[in-house]
Amino acid sequence: MLFAATDHGVVRFAYRALQEIPSTPREFLDAFRNEAISDSARSCLQVAELARVCQVLEGRGIDAVVLKGPPLAVLIHGYPGGRTSGDLDLLIHPKDFDRTLECLRNAGYREDEPVADLRASRADKHVLLRRQNPEIAIEVHWSPYTPNLEIRDDIAGFWARSQFVEIAGQRVRVPSIEDTIVYLCLHGRIHRWTQIKWICDIAYLMGCKAPWGAAMEHATRLGYRRTVIVAIEIASRLLGARIPEEIQATCSGDEVAGILADSIITDLDQPDSTQDYEDALHEAIRYEDGRWARLRFLGRKIFHAFRPNLLDDQEVPLPARLRALHVFTRPLRLYRTYGFRWLRGLR
């Protein structure tokens, strides 16, 4: 149980709940208390490091939005160390990619895998860097979402709506509350809500005075209405969170969202279960609301399936002026690697 609570990022919540149960064995409670103290200490280190990194980037004139992490803890719990975070997430402008990596390297961070430039990394959406003493990881993002969803990204608006908060004496830029809600719902969708702490985030926001009506309108404009409804249904059905009154009618009218939520909750009880490519594609299509939305989604999938990435450049190195030819070499690489199974293994 302790391992599961730690793995799901809810050890502090579990410890508080166990304290309310008189029959909890003392040694059991002690184990949770020790882990909760360690978790709180890690959060404090992350808060201090976030302030330091943001100060370094600001000194170089690099603008960054902090995604999740300590600012989300402030929004939900009222203080920056109130939420467990595996790493720190920073969104930057693509033009600042090289300078950001340079700053972080000078601050003691190193990439998990060598990255030559942003063009080579465009098959993904971030680069992961780590440092030791203390051990902290930072993900540098140039898009809030995955490449398969980027056609609907409102990146300029995301930056324009961002605001500033103070963390450990340092001013940091964070997404608007509406963007935070949509981002959390999309992040959970991408990872199929495999960590309960992400569901807890939604449940806490459902319980506070968050602008859910405005967030739903924003998600609808971006094409992510059902993504938000699924997140709300999961938090409501699994944790008993009350659906905000202003969006109750919208949620109750989407039966498909309820089916998707039930499927995800069922899979949470089976941590070893995995989706194959066909099931994942079918689920992604069901997130789309309406026939035309599903056709647009399939069009994006086909577009990204044939969009060259770093693997194509490694397989067939070409001068910069000829890299567009990878549009023709990529299908051949996929066929040679996967044969007739290549559609199930697109990378």
C-alpha cells in the first residue's frame, strides 16, 4: 500500500487519511509518516530549485512558463510544497531552445540523451535534463501538448493569457487557470490517468471556485471538450468530486465521455494492463466529438505518421537543404523496420 501511494504521488494524502482511522497499526502509520516527510522535503527542494532556475533564465532574457509543479500546488493547496511532483516542467519559446539548454547545463543539468537541436527533437515535445545533489529533473517543453495534438494548439494565446505569481521570492510565469485546467486534462488523457495524483488535481479544482464554465468554453474552442468532460467524470466517479453546477448539463449530455471514463477507471485496477495500438487509436477517435472532428483527427494522424523525425535523419543523413527529402525515405524506413506491421509501430 505504501509503494502504491508513493507511486501514485498521494502518500501525504494517504497518511492524513490513515491518521483518521484509529485501528491503523502504529508501525504502518510510522512508515507512511516517514515517507510523507521525505516527500515534503523533496517538494521544498524543488521549490527552491525552481526559483533559482527561473532567476537564471530571467537573467538571460529567456521567458518561461512553469507547467504544473509548485505553482499548481499554490493554486490547489495554497502553498508551493503542497503537491508531489516528479520533475519541473518549463515551457519556452522555440527560439530560446539552445540558450535555455546552455543555461541549464551551466546550472549543473545534463540531458538524458544528447540533443543536437530543436529540429532534430520535433518528434517529441520536450527534452529531459537532470542534475545531482540535489537530484532534480527538468523537462524543457516547446509545446504544451504532444505533436499529434499540436495543430489545435493555441500557443500564442497560451502565452498571452499567462500570468505571474511569486514562488520562494521569485516571480514566475504560469498558465491562466483556464489553460491550466485544459492542460491538466490533456496531460491526464495522454498518459491515460495512470497516476491518481492527476485525478486528485482535477478533483481539488472541481471543489474550489475555479472558472469551469470558462474553461469548458475554452476547451470547446480548441476541440478538447470531451477530453475535459472525461477528466471530470473520472474525478467524480472515482473520488466522489462534485461536478460544478455550471457544467453539469454539458457533462450529463455526453454518454461517450462516461464510457471512456469507466474504461480508464477499470484499467486503474489493472496496473499491468497495456493498450495495443488499435485500442489506443480507437479510444483517441472516441475522444473526438462528431464525424468531422474524427475525420480531422485521422488526417492529423496520417500527417504525423509521414512527418520525418530524428530517426529518419539518423538512418539517412542528409545536408540541411535536402532534409525535406525524408518525406520520401521515411515510408521506406518504416517498411524495412516493421514490414506490414509498420502501421502498429509508428515512431
